[in-house]
Amino acid sequence: MYADGVRIGVIGCGYWGPNHIRNFLALRNSGAKVVMAADRDPGRREHIAKLYPSIRLAEAAESVIGNPDIDAVVVATPVSSHYLLARAALQAGKHVLVEKPFVTDVKQAEELVSLARYQQRVLMVGHTFEYAAAVNRIRDLIEQHELGDVLYVRSLRVNLGLFQPDVSVLWDLAPHDVSILLYILQRQPTAVSAVGSSHFPNGLADVVSVTLDFGPQLMANIIASWLDPRKVREMTIVGTKKMLVYDDVSANEKVRIYDKGVDAPRHYDSFGEFHYSYRYGDIVTPYLEEYEPLREECAHFLECIRTGGLPRSSGEAGIGVVRILTAAEKSLRLGGARVPLDPGEGSLDVGGDAELRNTTHVRDRIDLSSAAVGVVSDGSFADTNGHGDETEYRHRVLVVGTDEHQLSFVTRALEDFRPGFDVATARTPEEASRWIEAFSPEVIILDADLTAATEPDSQRWLETVGSTSVLVLGAEQPGLLPEATMLAKPLRLPSLLSAMRDVAR
């Protein structure tokens, strides 16, 4: 089908688009042919014309999308235009490579993936670091268990600027780190929390800290900032055997492996016998065959077009990143509240969905207002497979308590129910109030210690729960609760789980 090569059009010739043009032109022996580019800025078009006089230039993106001589389109524009441009290109029968961030809406991401499947076209997201030699070496090391079990990851991505006009630093810089984490760990997080701040009038966060919870034994922290005097691109991975530092700014030591660790005694009979053993071994810098990651990404895009293969950074992978960033954005608005993620969310099964033949929209089972927190919305929605099956109803539960261990234990216990619960957690009355407003829980599980306070103000948040069912964990009697919560049941943990089984049924 592409015996004469893959003819490519690039939309956006600002910061990143020219790099795509350069790399695809360098891949002419692999069948790439850059035939057209578009940008609204006449200065950028003039610049590209001087660099690459053989490329046709246009002002409007429609000139590229509507060109029948173009097989594939690269979207390298501000993120606010990604969805509309990618959708139009897919509808026109083009293969599409969208720069990061993919989109900023889970429903839009799912729709683009569904449309690409129906059109039988390649949809790829520009998660460039998944094609870097260092990142792929790290993935191999983790997969081969060279570091042992990964316990903790810290990622630092900071510099001075570049401030973006349409998205916060969360959507500008953090997509790199989220995509790297999902790629090297080959796991999905179960919850996200984020805090940040804005220091300029546009109101967009320019400093954020995001925590991804991958389960009881693994967490990752991402710090992204436009307000730092140095450019830092560093990821530290701590394993039970060894530790690793990935420094993308380093010219010749991007990966350093530290034979360091901490061992605790397996047995001891007294406190005096207890001591940690610290291990300090060699530092190894493995050899990496360096190449330009974007060149590898472009070559992979061409290969997937020719073979029909699924890209490494596919649209499906893009959904995962958007889902996590959306949850992080939700947490930012809730002051750092923990936002749970449904491991199965974001997966689509689109067979021959007849609705795609007649409309530009795909019916989604995830409601936008609830997708940010991993909640299936009220009511039943038609599944996207076109068979009219209804999704299982999942109850929304808010767990409120001051004991972090108890919160974690109850949350994990509830997650075992099938059909089960979408669970949010709060540790303070203020945080609980924000969750009640945003999450509209049907059941609140309340630590009895929070009902024992004598100050009237400390109990006022409970008046907002209305007729919501409240289960009090550890209380002997519900008399301390306001009248609005008289549905409350005092329960111990075994009774709680039994009660939740009744709710699930």
C-alpha cells in the first residue's frame, strides 16, 4: 500500500514541529516523504521555507488534513487544538501522531482511540522518552530484576520556563515522567494525589508535586516546576537490591547503578540486638548506544503504518497518561486529596460500532464529571462495543479517618469486592467536606475518633452528608453524631466488611 513511501504532513511549525520535519526527512531511506506543513504564523512558514524549500506550506491545518496526497499527519500544536485536529485527520483517513500531552480530557482520548480503531489507522502519542536508549535500558534492568523489587521512585523535572499559555506545568512537563513510569514499571497506579501553586496572574500551576501510589510497596513522586534556576531531568529508582539514577541532562553518564542498600536483621531477641546493615558497593555506568529518541519515534511510526502494528506509545497508552494527569488535576483542586484510580478504566472494546459511521462522537461509558476521580457515574450507560450491554453499578464510598494504616487497610479490603466500590479517602474534616461536594458518596465510613471531638465546629462538616449512609468504624454507639447522620451504624472491622457485602449486593 505504501510502496512509494509514506507521505507526511506536519501541522504546527513552532517549537517541536520542525524537529519532526527534520527527522522524517532524514528517514527518506525508510520511506518517509514530508510533502506539506502548516502554521498560522507567516514568520514560521518563512523560516521553514528557507530550511526545507521542497516542502509545500500552508496557513490552515485543513489544507494538510484535506490533502488526498497525504497519508499521515503529525499534530505539533498547542494542546488545546490536539483533539479537534487529530479527530479531523482520523476522519479523513490519515494516520496520526499527536505530540504530548495527548489531550486533556479522558473522554476525548477514548474517542480518538475508538475512531482510530474504526478507521483502521495508526494513532500514536509523542511520548518521546519511551524511545530513549537510557529509558529502555532501565526498563530492561527492572524487568530482569537487577534492582530487585522497586520500592520508590523520585523524579525531578524543573527549569526556568518555558511558561505555557494554555496548560499548567502539570500538563506540560509531568506527562514525560508519567509515561516513563508506566513504561518502565509496566504497572498502573491505584491512586494519585497532587499539590501545587501558581505565582502569576494566569492562575496556572507553575510548581507541582504529584504522588502516584502503585500499591502498598511502591510509590513514585514527581516534582515539576517552571521556577527553578537549573534545568534538571533526574529520576532516582530505589530497589531492594540496588539503586539507580537516570540523569537525562548528563552527556555521557545518563544511567548510574549504585550497589547500595539497607538490610534489617531477620531475627533479634532484644532492642540492643536490633540494627540496620548498610551496604555500600560499586557504582556502575552501563554503556548506552545513544541515538536521537525522536528519530527512533518517527521510525517506529513509519513501521507501524507499514505493518499495522500497535505503537509503543499508542493511543491506549495515551489514555493511561491522560487519566492519571486528570486525577492529579482533580487532586490539585481538592487541596491534595487522594484520588483513587480504577485499574480497568480507560480500556475500550470497540468492534464494529455502527454509531461511528454516522457521528463524530463515540458514546462513552465513563461520564466526564466522574472520570477525573475514577468513578462510574450514576445510572447505566451503553457499552462502547455496540451490543447495548449495561455496565455494572459501582457504589461511591468515602473513608474518613486519621489513622493512615487503617485507611489503607479498609481501602484495600473494599477494592476486593466485585462488583465493588469506587473509594476515596480523607484524613481531615476539611478534606472530607471537599470530597462530599465533588464525589457525592453514597456511603461514608467514619473513624469513630473523629466523632469524639467536643468542639461544635469540628462536627459541623457531618451536617453536609444529608441522608448519606454513615458507617462508624470502632464506635460503641452513634449518639455523638449529629441528627443528620442517624443512619449511622457502629461497627468493628469484621462487621464493616459484612455490611459492605450487603451494600455490594
